[in-house]
Amino acid sequence: MRIFSLYLIILIVTSALITELYLGYIGLGDPIRYDSNYIYGYAPKENQKKHRFKGATVTINNIGIRSKLNWTETNKNKIIFLGDSITYGGSYIDDTETFSHLVCEKKNNYLCGNAGVNAYGIINIVMRSKYDKRFGNVEKYFFLVAPGDFYREYADSNTAHFYLNSNKFFFPAISEAISFAATKFDLNRYISKKDDTNIDKNQRELIDYSINILNDEIIRLNKLNKEVFLLYTIEKDDKKSERKLNKYILNKLERLNLTNFYSLDKVLDNDTYFYDSVHYSKEGHKKVAEKIISML
């Protein structure tokens, strides 16, 4: 019995080590850490540099935005990009391949900062723009918004599997995988959170509200003499079939008659520009960067 127990322990430890090494090899184990915030939900902790999937490096600078450069040690005019995970770029896209970086690589008289954050909705984006004072004096604001942002509920710091601490775990890659699985396959989805709502869930009302607060923020920034651009990004399948909800959002945005409003439907005209149904591939980031550069 003792020999069997010893063999079992050796088997478990060996399996754990092999699993840890493999998960670490593919990029797990040291994710971006986040700070919680009452008003805009959460944002990356300052001063991080992580090596993630497919060899991609993700750098968070001294004010909690994705950039390789210090935000405060420059006299350059600044551009801030606000949005969700599409703007952020994901852990599979290297810092140097994001459209925010590519813009200022070409327009090197500017300093670009990527304040896109995974799972943000319009409410988070607007509140970050309005209340994150670390941005300081910014000359140009770019809001890149997707259809789902407008009917996504406010995302707080408990959203998804984001780490809110810098704890070191014994098996960090396995711990991250467990954290992701525990969030994705949360048993509450099948128990208390299994949704059988039959009444109107007011989706279009939330869309209208989101558009209104986004418009109000653009007006506020314009009054502060900031140049503001609003980019609407399509989903991959929008070209293949008309989606009434997405069309409704686009029509409402067009009726705002904003000076610097652009839909990217004619820019993202090839499936190769998408990594999945909504996020950009490396080629997609290049294409969007080219459009933004032409606008500047």
C-alpha cells in the first residue's frame, strides 16, 4: 500500500509538472493584473510587462494603459485610444502590432496610448474617459466602439477571470487555467444564474442610453477643445447578412451628425482582417492604423 501511494504521488507530481511546463510554454502563468475601480470598473495595474501567447509582449506603462513608452516623460502631443478588447489587442497581438502603436510609429510627432480594456462596455469606456485623471492633457481622443459595447452591461472588477492581485502561485500556469475554467464554466450559470426571463429586457433602451452618454462625453471633450474621433467597427459576419440590431446602432450613431464619425465597414472588407468574429488579426490592426493615419 505504501509503495502504491508513493507511485501515485510521483505520478500526480510528474503530471502537474508536465502540465505546468506545457501551459507555461503556450503563454499562461503570468497574466496582466488589474486594479478595481468603483466608477469605471477596472483597469490594468501600472508598470507591467508580460510575455504571453505566440511570443507576444504586452506592456502596460506608468499610467495603466498599453504602451511601451512612459506617458509623463515627453513633450509630444498625446493621442488616447479608448475601447474594449478590440482596441486593447489581446494577448496574442504584440505591443508593436496594435493599431495604436502603428499610428504613432508613422506619426512620430505624437505619443499614443491604448486605454482599451477587455470586456468594457460603453459605460466603462465613458467613465474611464471622464474620470481617469492619469491621462492628463490629451490632444486627441479616439473612441473605437463595437456593436456589443452598446448593450453590454456595466462590467465591474468581478468580470471574467481578471487577476486583481499580484500573488505568486506555486503552479502559476495551472492556476491561471483553473481561474479561466472556473469563470467560463461557472456552475451558477446552470443553477441560480440560469436565466428564464420572459419580460422585455430593455436591450434597445440600453443601446439608446449608451449612445446618449457617449455623445455627451464627446460634447464635453469638444468643449475642452479636444479633437474627438468616433470609429464604429463592424463584426466579421456583418458583411454576409444584415443584422437588424447592429444596423439599428449604426443608424443611431450616424444620426448624431458628429464631425469625426467613421464606420469601418469599408475598411474591414476582408475576412483576413479578423482574428475571430470581432477581434482584429495583425492585418486588421494594420488596416485600421492606415485609416486612422489618413484621418490625422
